[in-house]
Amino acid sequence: MYNFEVMLEDAGKRIDNVSLKHLAGVKPELEISRTIVQGMIEKGEILLNGKMAKVGHKVNTGDKIEIDLEKLETESLAERDKKIPRAEKLPLNIIYEDKDILVINKPAGMVVHPACGNYSGTLVNALLNYKGFLTEFNEPRETKDEKHVLRPGIVHRLDKDTSGVMLVAKTGVALRKLSSQLKNRTITKKYIAVAKGIISLDEGIIDLPVNHDKKNRMKMVIDRYDGKEAVTHYKVISRNKEKNFTILEVVPKTGRTHQIRIHFSHIGHPILGDVLYNGPVVQGLSRQALHAKSISFIHPSKNKEVEFSVEIPSDIKQFFA
């Protein structure tokens, strides 16, 4: 059983709300709903001070809440299976396609995968409407152990407001091979970032572990004790002392959520437009100045290294002038 103590800021709040808030911070990947939390409380899978409690019970500072994480994961995955993504007619900027892969230029503002609050309008919804994507890999499974769920071949993700190149697998074999490369860190992704201030070193490495912010599920934090390894390499492309920003080429060696954004914010050079991580608001820029410029990997069937790149969009290109 996983447990935590109620903090002063949550005293007087309902146990379901406090549990949901906390779980969203420590297990954001499960996309936990209020319905799941309330059901677990009613079944005694979430306990208050070792005892069952009513969903609406108000907690006090220092109360101990215990949660059956194994049951939580089972429940959340079962709920997710019910929410099969729908095919939607959305524009796709495909820059390369063969029998194994799609390479896409994702625009800023598009969410990659359906999740809480974004069950439509995503890249996955668009892919499911694209006839070249619906291969045998995505057809419903017929085994007893697998539900009839479409399985989009997302290899990696980009934040909603990060633009740029994305790799998508069209077959199960391609997905397994590319996912293995991603795990072994042999896929190289290069980003263009525009950071606040003048970075003095021409190149450097930021090696700081990151973790989910327990108080805000939308954010990541530097956590030297419980965080996961996160390493970011960068090179300075140019500096603008008059307007106080630095243009960078960034190569993350690990793929943590918001890694580039939290790393540069932590060293005092947040990405322009990234208000979540203290980046300054800039006229003509409505999102973080971060763009996935290129990706290189071993092609899953050709067994040779390939590289694909996309143009820098105009809202970031303006800083090169």
C-alpha cells in the first residue's frame, strides 16, 4: 500500500479530492479520474488512517491516506480501454512515408495522444483517419486477453505547444524496434530553443534529475533525491545581447517530460514564451520557443541510419533575424 500524509493546505477538503490531487502528481501517466478514486474509496482500496471512509469525508492535517496502487493501475487501464480514440478528419503534414513508418511535422497546439481533457483533435485521432496508417498492427485483437482497441504506433511524444518532427510506427515490428532504440538512447532528436538571457558557454551539459511536481500535476521539478536521470546537451547558435536571448541547438539524451523546459528554467535561462516555467511573454510568440528540428534513427527494415528534418516555423524563425 502506498501512503501519504495530508498537508496543511489540504485540511478540510474531501478525501476523494485530496487523493485525486495527490495521485495526479505521483502517477500522472495513469490519467486517473475522479470516478476511479471514488470507487476505490467505496471498496476500501483507499483508506483513511487505516479505516474505510466515505467519499465526502473531510480530512485533517496529518491524516494518513493509504492507496492500493496495484488496484489503481488496473482500474485506470480498464477505464482507458473504454475510451477508444475516434478517427477524425484532421490535417496531417506528412514529410515521409513508407510501409514501416510515418514522419510528421506536428504543429504547435496539437496534443499527441488522447488524455484527460483532450480526447479529440489529437495526432492519434488524425492518424486513425489516415488510411495509410491503419495497417494490420492497428486492427482489433481477437485473443481472450486483449480487448478490441486500436493501437496507435506513437514512438515518442512532443508537448502540445512544441512543434516539429515526430516519428510514428505503422507496424508492430517497427514499433518494437524503434521503441527499443528509444530505450537504448540511440535515437537522436535535435531541437531549436530560444532561451532568456545570454548563455556564456558555447556548449554544455545539464545533468539534473527530474520528477513530477507533487503540488501541480502540470509541472516537473528538479529532484536530486527521487528524480529520474535527465541529461540535456546544448550548443549556442547565436546570442542577441540587445534583446537578451540565446538561440540554442539542444539534444536531450534522455526523454523526460518537459526535460528541456525545466532544465533551462532551473539554470536561470527559461525558454521564451514558456510561462509554466517562468519564461517571459514575447510579442508574436504564443507558446514556448521550442521546435523539434530533426530526428535520426536506424530504419526498422532498411537497417541503416536515416535522418529527417523540418523547417523552423515563423514564430521561432523571427529570432534569427
